[in-house]
Amino acid sequence: MELHELKPRNALNKAFLKVKPNRAEIEGFKTNLITLLDRTNDTESEEFHKNLVSDFLKKTYYDPNYFINTKGRNDLVIHNGNNAKNFVGVVLETKKPTNKAEMLTKEKINVKAFQELVLYYLRERITHKNLEVKHLVATNINEWFIFDATLFDRLFAQNKNLVKQFNDFEAGRLADTKTDFFYKQVAEPFIDSITSEIEFTYFNIQDYQKPLRNADKADDNSLIALFKLLSPEHLLKLPFTNDSNSLDKRFYSELLHIIGLTETKEGSKKLIERNKAGERHTGTILEDAIIQLDSLDKLSRLEKPNQFGDTQQERLFNVALELSITWINRILFLKLLEAQLITYHKTPLLRGAGGV
């Protein structure tokens, strides 16, 4: 057996690696990861540490869109949707930090944690006919080993002899029905017999303690690959936006709010319109412009007011919207220019520049 270790950066899709996370995402990741590390307790059980891992993943990435919980005798799973009815997408085996005997190392993976992953995968793939498992993970909080499910499918699910032994074990036709029997008598010798390469992604959180805990935001760049490695986009192999001209959803929603607009649906169409009466705020650009146009009687200066609407209210709205969009475009142009200059000079020109 030949073991091939990948670093987090090398394991990620190159296009996904280029997508820049925002500051709030990185700060949340750091806070939650520090909490995970600080709450580990060598005297506590594996159940305790499994819950820590679950809380970290939920708070950082997966709630409320992807359900995380135990499933049967599986240690921890991430579903491909927001409830247990969705197929499992990620299987995790967690060990306490002091349980070195059952945890993988970079030199030896044929230990109980890996054997457990093999059994859990076969149950998903063979018993439950689940074709949607994407990754399998073994962790002891500090060390993380991540395997692509395509490797498990090729090595284990497609091996007829192993599948037969698995089915016989599940049906109670072997010498023992205990899982330890399967690990020792079935999984361990089979894994030992593998001659092909086994690739995995590995990282140790302790290697990131300095950038994780210091206040220098420049050091956060070293955390980006780690942040993305545990994200739904990677572990669940979700599609991601790779268009530099596309708008971030949160930025888009905030932009509409600042202008004073809202997105609605009419059948299959998406419409952008003025906030409804009672939900309008005078602090928004649009509403403030309408107030100024109306109070100063600016519409009387229009040469062709009819081209902006038939009624006074329509004209006020359309003129104010045109002015608002013009102002926003100018602001966005300045921000794009700033970003380009930062790229050229590699140093922030303005304090509080967004992103990492």
C-alpha cells in the first residue's frame, strides 16, 4: 500500500481556491475553531468530543441547510439536505485526542478509525444504495484525514469478495456479529492486502495556532485553504460561483436594502421593486431622493416629465431610482478602482478594506 498525502491547498478545486471569502466568514471560522480547540478535554469521552466537532461544523458552515447528526451506529454524518431524509453526503469518525491507538497517522492508516469508515461506507453504499456519499473523514480534533468517496467506492464497494463478506457479516452468517470481529477479521486483512495508492488530505490544527489566535489579519491568508476544505462546497462537492462579475448574495441583499428596493417573485420571474408602503425607510437612498425631489419641487424642471410616468408618484419614483442607480454606480466604480490599485500595489489603500 502506498500512501499519498495532500495538503489542504492541493486538495481543493483550483477555481474554488481562487474565490475570495469575506471577512465575516473568516472571523466566524476562527472564533468557532478556537472554541473547538479550547473545549477539548483529555478526561472526557469520545462522545463529548464528537459533539464538539458537530457544533463546530454546524455553527461555521452547515446550519440550517445541511443536517448533521449521528445515524444508526455511524459516529457522525452530514446529510445532503436539511433533514435526515436526505442521503448522507459525509461520514465522520471522531476520536478523542488521547486515543492514539485507534487513530490514523500519516504513516499508518489501517487502524480502527479507518476500519470503521470502511464499514460505515459499505452500509451506506451497499445496504442503503446511497450513491451520494462524497467524503469520509477521521479526526481526533487536532488531526484530520479526509478521503474522497470515489476511492472508497473503487477499493471497497467494487470488490466482490469484500462485499460478499460484508453482506454475510450483516446477515449474521459469519463467526461473530460484533463490529470488532468485522474490523479485525475482515477489514484489517483486506486493507493490508491493498497494493494500490491511497490518497488522503491531511492537516493538523496545531500547525495553525499562530494565525488562528493572533490579531494580524495578514496571517489569515494561511487559513483560507483550511476554511474551504471543511466547507459544504468541498466536502459535499457543491457547485460554487466562479464568475468574477457575479454578485455575492449577501452583498446583493444589502445593496437592495441600502437603495430601498426589494426582490419579489411573480410566477417564475424575479422582480425588483420599491418597498411596500409601511416598509419604507427614509434613510434609504431611494426614499431620501424622493423626499428631496418632492419637497424642492425638482420635477418642475423636467423638460419631458411624461417620459418618467403618468402620475406624480410614478415620476418621483422613476427619477429618484435613476438618480440612485447613478450614485451607486459611481460608488461601485470607485471601489472597483480601489481593488484594482490594491492588486497592483499589493498594499491596502483604505482602512477596513473588505475581504481577507
